[in-house]
Amino acid sequence: MTVRTVPFLLAALVSAACLPATAASIDETRQQQAAQIPTCARPLGTLSVLEPEAGTNWWSGQQLPAPSKLIKLFVSRSRCFTLVDRGAGMDAAMRERELASGGELRGRSNIGKGQIKAADYVMVPDLVAANSNASGNNVGGLLGGLVGGRAGAVIGGLNFKSKTANVVLTVTDVRSSEQVAMAEGNAKKTDIGWGASAGLFGGSVLGANAGGYANTEIGQVITLAYLKAYTDIVAQLGGLPTNASAANATQAVTVAKPARLFSSADGKGKVVRPLDVGMMLYPTGEKQGVMWQVEDEFGNKGWVSSTLLELSR
């Protein structure tokens, strides 16, 4: 190598390093990122995952598990929520509680009221549209046979051979009933050709737990679509309060005994108004001893003894 060739080599190396990334490499990076389950440093709250309310269980025609099982896998791997069971596990737990209340369980079994953890949020996975021709079967025909009539014709009219999936995830605050997040995800057959997708469906990530979602082409497409929606949901919910229970309005109370609403917490000041039995009040969260600050339905605010109240049912 002569001295005169060195500058040319350096220029070539610098030029190569500065070349823009190819479209293929950009797409591959995007797909790899999209195929990674997001993780959280702390749980965003307690979550229950329910099935969609649509009359057709579209996953049955695909020989796939319910989509809630797929979402629960995402939640478990991501550690973004604490899961509570409101399905078969809950049914079994309630049977144990029935045995306990009937005196059938051994002493000191420690099963009773006030132990079930509340869900802060409910997540519902739904399918906007799914197109597939898995295993040579016309899924449009399968779904049409399941729902029948005009509804089947509408579903059967989709282009199932394109193998695309459009899904939606919604999250509802159980205390306020406010829908705090919604995200759509979409994927197509070509998305599952990237190396990142192969890692997602390997035994270390989803594996056998995902069933047909990992083993079939349309299942993988649907999985990627839900993963995109779940990743978006986690990003949207990053600003949620650490304590969802404390951040929500306090549960309403009902006047159990005749009482008076005082202007001050010592119970000796001006009487704002009398309180009749059965009247509903709304605590502000301010407390001094047994005295609670409350508002009535007309906006009157004052203090009342909590010993004269009970939780509204």
C-alpha cells in the first residue's frame, strides 16, 4: 500500500459509513421493533382481560385460543399490569368461597369476604377484520357458517386470501367507566417474514402457550397486529396515576341515621342543612377524625360524622 492510496481508502470508508440506510434495512429495523413485547419498570395498575362482546367467536373458526389468552401472555411478559382473573379461575375461586360460607372447608382456611383484589382497568381485545385462508380452508365460509344469514354474507364478502388482520384494544377505568385508551393494530402476511417475528414465536417468548397463534400463518399475523396495538396502549397509559383507586372519586355514601351537615369539622359551627336517612353524599377525601367533608347532590359542602353514614350500594 502506497502513501497516496491511503487518503482514497479513507475517503471511501467515510463515504460508505455516511450512506443512508437502505429501505430494506429500515423496514427490517421497524419490524424488529414492532415484534418486541414492551416492558415496564412498574405495573400501570391491576388489569382484567375480557372477551369481546360480538356474537361470533371468530377465533373458533380459526382453531385459535380466545384472544384474551394472547393478551394475557403479552401482559405477563411485559409486567406492565398486574392480572386478575375474571374467567374460569374466578369461577373456581367463587366455588371455594361457597364451600367456605357453607362451613364445608377446614378451620383456618382463611377464605372469606374482603380478599379479592379489585381490577383498576378492563382490557377488551376485538377484531376489526381478519382475512385468511389458513390450511386451505375458506375462513369466510367458516365464519359465515358460524353466524349465518346476512351477517355471514357480510363477513364472507371480505378478502380472506390477503391474510391481513386489523384489531383493536380498548381499556376502561372500572371506577369511572371512562375509556382511557384505545389502539388499533394491523399486520399482513409479509410482516411475519422478518427474523424478529421468528424470535417472537419461539419457545422463549410465546411458544406453546400461544397455541395456533404461534403455529399458523394467520395466527402469527393476528398476533403481530395485537402486539402493535398493545405496544400503543402501553405508551398511551404511561401517564396513568400510580394509585388508580386513590386517583378516582371516592365511593358515594348514604346517610344511615338522621344527621346534620356542618360548616366546620368540629361539628359545632353553622348547620348547612339537615340530612335525611337515605340521602346520598359524595366524600371529597378530606377527613378530621370521624368527621368527613362531603357534598350533596346540589353542591352543598360541609362536614358530617362518618358514624352516621354507610357505603352506598
